[in-house]
Amino acid sequence: MRIATRVTLLLLLAVALVMAGFAILRNHQERQRLVGEVQQEALVLASAIKLVVEHARRDRRPQDIQQMLAEMVQEQYPIDRVRIYDRRLEETASASSEAAAPPGVPREEIASVLESGRNLVRYLDSPTRPVVYVILPLRGRRGEAVGVLEVVQAASRVRREISEAARENILRISLLSLTIVLVIWMAARVSIRRPLDRLVQATLAFGRGELDQRISHRRRDEIGQLATAFNRMAEELQRTQGELVEQGQTRLELERQLQQGQKLAAVGRLASEVAHEVGTPLNIISGRAESIRKGLPADHPAERHVATILRQTERITGSLRELLDYTRPRRPAVRPHPVCPLLSRLVELLEPLAQRRGVELRMQVAAGLLPIQADADLFQQALMNLVTNALDATPPGGRVQIVAAVDSEPGPGAAEARPSVRRGVRPDPCVTILVEDAGGGIPAQRLERILEPFFSTKAPGRGTGLGLSIVEDIVRAHGGAIEIASAEGRGTTVLLHWPAAPESGEE
């Protein structure tokens, strides 16, 4: 049962009890008033009859008294019976109506009136017919009590008027009760049920994890205090949840860094051993092959095999160099650098590779761009890794774009809705360097691992999987962030959010 319904029923019960008590009291008061009026009327009528009877007795005309009583009973409707008693309480005259059969008056009351000389008025609520009887002492010439007058009068109007008053009170109380019930019901619905419903809905939504739920109210009562307490609790929980999420992200980042450190330690040991065990023999092989190549004519059949040996040794040497660069990164020597010269040198270095692969390499630098805080060599190494990957992914006839813009002006393709992964926090102010290819893209399930060391989307034997990891380390060592957005069939876009130098910095 709803609390508003329960409150309404309780208030209705209380109102019913109060109204019932009031109705009983009102009926009792009305009955007392009517009985008093009837008794007063009966006393006045009996007093008038007494005067007539006393005058007739003084004139010694008893036959006139009997006739007068008979006429009174016949003509005066309320009078049911009139009796006259002498001092010995013997009936000397009487008259009764034909329609009534009033109850007998107690004889001891008649005797007490005769002895005391005081009037007596009684209301008798008989089941058949309510009556009022009046007993008056009759006085002689000297004022002594010479007899008693008994007048019995019908009091039907008392019962009738009490019934009418009861019906009227019931009607009034019913209307009043109905009005009170409607008022209570509306007040309970507006003041209790609706606010509680909103509170319940907000609590259910809160339980589903929607911590932004709030209850709007303008009340200062208990329900308003409850809503205020709920809103305060929701704010505290939302703030606590945000702190927990931030702590969880920080913990994950620390765990990732720890795992990265462990990997670096393992790779460092591996790289040292490989460089020691493989590097020296590889240098010997490369030197001997170069000596043989110099001693052969240009058209000698073995020259092609020697060139192959040299290319493969160079590839192995590059892989060893990547391992050593990844495990033993140097501290960047940061200073302000204009972006355009750095990118121009990079395009100049990679333009021959792009032409060999039939890919268009395009550079675009926004006007008025701030210098960046960077180690020029590390910046060029990071961009070279990205552009080389983009050239490898782009088919002949495609295009690779390098765009430099302020952070609020992302380059082409950056605004497309594609799955993305991000590492680091954007600096402020910052310059965004974008590298976009026209390749086949990266599946979403592999995109999450794209920055892990030794994870590569290239075919086996074509990469070590350390290129993007090295780029991430370089970017984050400079205090920047890296973001990769890609989807199958829609190419890949890499954004480097690089710290910008203050406007007064040295160019």
C-alpha cells in the first residue's frame, strides 16, 4: 500500500471518529434543547390550566371543571390527559384523549408534589409515544395545598425533530468528510506521493549506475531535506566514482609502465647479448662481403649475391639498432624548433622512397604555427618511423599526408568517426602533427595492441614491431600525446600532440 494512501486512510479514520463524536454530541445537545422547549411549553400550558381550575374550585363549580377539562383535551392537540387529585390523592376530575394511551404517572411523585408544594416536570421517552407530564400543586384561598393537577402532553415532535436533525447532521458531516477526504487525498498526492515517486525513480536510476541523477525541489519540509540529502549523496558518490576511475586509470598506467619496464629490462638483456653475439660476426661478414664486392667486376655473376649479403646484413644491423634504441633511449635535448624546416628535411629524405613505391608524399604546414619544444633528432626519428609505416601501408597511386596545425585545427581525416587509441595527455599549448595514409586500415581488435612492443601488423620478416613503441616513448618523453585512429578500408591517421614553445621562445 502506498504511503499516500495509508496516510489518507489514517486521516480519514481520524476525521470519521471526530465527526462521529461531534454528531453524537450535537444530537445530544439538540435533544436537550428540544426536551427543554417541550417541558417549558408543557409547564406554561399546565400553569394556565391550574389557574382556571383554582378559580373554578374557589367558585365551587366542580361540574364546570370536568367540562372544561374535557374541552381542553379535545381542542388542545398536545394534551393527552388531565387529572385533578384532592389532598387524599383521590381523583376528583379527569379527561383523556382517545388517540393516546399515555403511561401512568408514578404516584409517589404526585405525593411529593403535594407535600413539597413544588412543580414537577418530567420528559418520558416511551417506546410508543414520548410524553411530557407536569404535576402542579393546587392552592386554596389561603395559599395552602388543597390538591394536585396532573397534565400529560404528547412530545412526538421531539423525536421527529431529533430524527430530522440527525439526518441533517449526517448529510452535513458526510459532505464535510468527503471534502476533507478529497483535500487530504489531493494534498497527499501532490505533497507526498509525487515527490516520493520522483525520489524512487531517481534511486532506481542511481542503482543502475546513473550517478548524474538529481531531484529538483523547492520545498523546505522533511521531503525537501530528504531530496537535498539525496542530491548531496549523489554528488559525493559521483565525485568518489570519478576519483576511483582516475585512480584506476593511474594504477593501470603504472602497471603498464611497470610491464613496459620489465619488457625493456628483458629486451635490454636480449639486445646486449644479441649485439655482442651477432654484431661482431655480422660486422666481419659485412666487411668481407664489401671487400669481395670491390674486387669483382661490375658484370661478374657473383656481384648480385654479394649485394644480397650486404642488404641482409644491413637489415639485421638496423634491427639491432632499433632494439638498442628502444631499450636504452637517451634523454631528449629539448629546445624550440620551427616545424616547417624539420618536416621539409624529413620529406626530402623520404621523397625518393615514396617515388620508388609510386606514392605521393604531401606536406602541409599551417601559417603562423608556434615552434615546438623538441629534440630535433628524436623528432625526425619519430616522424620517419610514422611516414615509413604510412608508405609501407599505402598502395601505388595512393597518397600520404603530413599536416602540422594548431591543436584546435585537426588535419584531414582526423574528424572522421573511427576507432582510436590514445596514450599520454595533450599539452597546452600544443601543435598537432598528423600523418595519414591511404592503406587498408587496422582492425579494431588489433588497434588496441598497436602500441605494444613487438606487435606488428606487417607480414613476418618485414618489421620488428618496435617502430610505434619507439614513437610513443619519444612523444611522451617530450610531454606530448599520441593518438591513432584507424578502420578497415579507411586508412590510418596518427596524430602527435607535441608541446609548443612559448611565443617568446628562441627559434
